[in-house]
Amino acid sequence: MNKTQLIKQVSKVSGISIADVKHIADVTIDVIEDAIAEWETIEIKGFHTVSGNHIKIEVNATNHKKGIGGAENE
């Protein structure tokens, strides 16, 4: 399941609009990325633990928080 499929499924199951679920997913991912960039450990009980020590951090040229970069802003 990719991100788009996940968003559609969460929308379907929860009754929350796709736009709202997408916004929540994007903000959640931003928060997780920021925490990992600060070498914090992310633990979601019953799901998974991720820490910066065990993953390769990729730098993305798009700044989602400021809405700059990426194809949609060119």
C-alpha cells in the first residue's frame, strides 16, 4: 500500500475527507522527518520504532512546510 492508497483507505474507513486525511498525513510525516533529523527515536506502540541511527536520511529539495520547490511550484 502506498501513501495515496493509505490516505484513500483511511478516508473511507473514518469518513474524513481525502483532503483532510492527506493534510494530516503530510503533517505527520513532516513531524516524523523533523524528529529523525534531530536523531530522536520515533516509537508507535504496536507498530514500529524508527531512529536516525538505523536509517538513511534522504534530503528532499522540496520544502513542504513553506510550499517551495517540487514540480508543482515550478
